[in-house]
Amino acid sequence: MLIPTIMQLTTRPFALAISALLTLSMLAFTAKETFTTTDAPGADSSLLKFTVVEAPEWSALFNRSSGWFGGDGIFAMPLNGKDNVKANNATETMFIFSDSIVGEIKDGKLQSPTRGFVMVHNSVAYVKGGEASKDNIRFEFAKDKDGKPAHMFVPATKGDVQPDDYYWLGDGFVNTEMNNTMYIFAWHMRNSDKNDDWSFGDLSTNLIAIPAGSRPPFKNHRQIVTPLRLNKGEVFGAGIFVNTKASGAPNPDGYVYVYGVSKARLMVSRVLPKDFEKFSEWRFWDGSSWNTDINKVAFIADRVSNELSVTALADGRYLLVYQHDSMGKKIALRVGKTPYGNFGPMQEVYECKESEQKNIFTYNAKVHPSFSTPNELLISYNVNAFDFKNEIQANPNLYRPRFIKLKIQQ
């Protein structure tokens, strides 16, 4: 979960979950706000015609009773770098998760003398092919020296790093112009008071760089501290759109678009794939042009979630999908003429039925284009509980992604 509902390896997941979602989405910084209304100049005012169906086969794929049985922050990265092409039988895709729970469930109950599960900050899964099949998915998490579940990635950069620091993960992609290196956004987090769940703060916006062919626990990965931050709370890496020919984009301009969120407002940067680690080459949309100054970045949409997606449509437009009002029960979309907006009016896509239950909330909807076709888009959203500790005991399979399909009408 991107900034999302992050929970620690502790008995106090609820407070961190809510504080992460609310605080990080509400912290303001010095970016230039230009357009946050649906009637912004140049916005596409035409509405997208579509229908929606649930995707039970995909939701069931993550409904498990042994080992990994829950997580959020789900992003999908095809290892061949073809982000914008539906996976075929030969395609292998890596899913990344943030806070994940590992344990055993039997007869609907957690099996353990204590809590019944261990929570780790991140984990991964590999899927072979383009269809939802439990025979084609396997989950991976790191293990400590005693063989117990552990976080896959922990901060290991030079400078100020403490043993209890942790990473929250954002979006990622395989960069075919950088030797197929996989890049994943990661936020270096720390709690200033170990007894206070609300004392967390972000120290840096980092990149995890994984060489081609590397497998868990990714011992040969690199960690790069980036300058892609202003004040605390901004979150570049909330979504990535790879608009290149190699990725299968229908109208490629050669750039990688990296989206950020602050105070529930969307901002965007871009860079050529070959320059991904050259931060002086990054440019930030200021509302009228691409600017070298990150402090001039503009907001191009409002009321978005901390994780989201921008996807190319078959008709040449671009689709922004997100959870309306960050933790709202509605999944929403907006359409733009370019990957950087302006985006037209909000359209409600789906009302998450889980949020109708007491103490349950939903968040961070996004499209997974590598499991979609031009006219049928697979969308996931996360499910969590305000009283996580007690709810997960009563409903162990609550905390996992759910899926729907957006069917575009011609």
C-alpha cells in the first residue's frame, strides 16, 4: 500500500494504517496548484461509456489459507517490460505488496497460540500467464536468521538508517533501456517514538533497483536515495505510466511518467527511460510546460488516492483511475487528452460493497494494464478494517485485494 494502510510488525496495525492514509494524504507542500476542478482549460469533457462486472476469479486468487494470506499495495510488473500488453502464457509478472500477513487459517480461524500471523512490510508474488489460476501463482517473503517471515526490503542506504526503519512501496516497472533493471519506489519511514503509532515520518524517497534475473530475497539489489521530494508527505511513485514502444503503449512518446500525490492532489513528472537514474534529467509539469524545478510542479487533479493508475485508452485518450477521496467507498475515473491532463469530470465506476460493513474501508484502486485488453481493464482495490486486530481474528481473509473489470463500450 503505497502510503496506504501500512502496518508494522507489531500488534498495532490499525493506527498505522489510518494515520498513514490520512496524514500522508493531507500533508501540504509548496507545489503550485493550478487546476483542481473538472472544468479545467483543455480538459476532456466527454464521458467514457462503460459497464462494470466483478472479477471473482482474480479476487479468489488472493484468498488463501496458508503462508501469505493478506496484503495491500498491489502493483504488477511484467518481467518482459511490456506493461501495456496483456500477458500471454509465456509472460511472468511480479506483484509487489506492502504490509503483508503470513500464517495459517483452518476452518476460518487463525492457527496460533497468539495472534495467528506475522506482519511484514513487503512481499512479492510471481504469476505465470495472463489468467487467474492458483496453479500459476507463488508468494515470496524474506526470512530472518531463525527462518521466520521477514520484510523483503529494508532501508540500507548510506547515512541515517536505524534498525527499526522500514519501507513502504510504490509503483515500479522493468526498464528495458537499462538492462531490464526493475525499479520500485520506496519510502524510507521511521517512528520517532516506538510506543506511539502516530509518530512516523518519511525520511526520503528512494528507488529499489533490481537486476534482471534476480529472485527473492534480491540480495543483489541497489537502493538509491532520490531528490524527488519537497516537504514531508509528497509521494512520487503513486503510479507509473511507461509510454514507450517497448512497453507496448499505443501512442508512445518515449517517456516514463511518474505520478505523485499530496493532500489528495495529483502531480506528474517524466523522464526518458535511459535517464531514469539521472535526476537532473527529470521534468515536472507546471501546468503549461515541463519544468526542471520540482518546486514548480502543478496539481492536475484532486480528491485522488495515494495509489492510482494512468492508462492509455484505445481511442488515444488517457484514463486516470483512483479511489475517490482516498479512502472512499467509490472507485472513480477521469479522462484526459494527454498523460499529464487536464483530466475531465469524475465518473463513478463502482461502489465497493465491503465498505458497507461496519468498521471496513476500501482504498487505492488502480488498473493493471498487463492483465487487461484495450476494452476490458482489470482494476484492483484494497480492503481493510478500522479495528484491524480484532477484525482479522474474526475474518482472517478480509485483508486482501478485490478485483473488478471495466468494460469500455465503443
